[in-house]
Amino acid sequence: LNQEAPAKQTIRVGAVGDSFIFKTQTTKPTRYLVSPTAGVVLAGTEAKVTVTLNTGSELKELAECKDKLMVLSLGLTEEESLELEAMTEKERFFKVSQRFGMDGSWSKAGKHKIKCSFLLPST
């Protein structure tokens, strides 16, 4: 772990079956930069989400890390999928964010938790 340069990890989010939308959350938003934070995964494709550890994190804090990243997902109908496919990336992001903001969407979302861990250099 180089404290001068940010550490990065890429997560692949794939749609084996139907299309879906996703949104990411972290327990430490000041420690991690997640990009994109939301998106669309059309059937048969995948999205790449990059998680970057901000520089300046103390090694001791990382050794005792209990941070988590959660990926929320909601399935799409074929009509919704076609509508999103025709949009620009910016329009998609707005539409996905809006959909997750709707009442009741959170309770219907699939939730996938990922525990953060670090392999620290031996001293």
C-alpha cells in the first residue's frame, strides 16, 4: 500500500439474465471514491465500478478496517431497459438516481455487501 498514490480496485457488475440498475453505497464515503455510483447493466453486459482509497488513510486504521461497500440492484422491465438504452450516459445516471429515490424502491432492491480488507506491508 503506497500512501502517496491511491489504491484502486475494480468490481465487475454483470447481468447474466435480465437488465437491472444499480447504486453503490459505502460506510466511509470520505475514505473511498466510488465511480460510477449508479448505473445500468443491460442483459448480457457488465459495468465496471472503480473503488479508490483516498490517500492519507492511516495504516493503523486500515489494519482494523470494518468498512463495507453495498451494491443495491433493481430489475428492469424490457420497456424500461429499451428506454434507458436510448438515453445518454448522463440521462441514465439521472434516471437511475431518481428511481432509487422513489418510495419503496429500497425495500425491493437486491443488496450485495462487500467487506473491505487490506493487505498491509510487513514491517
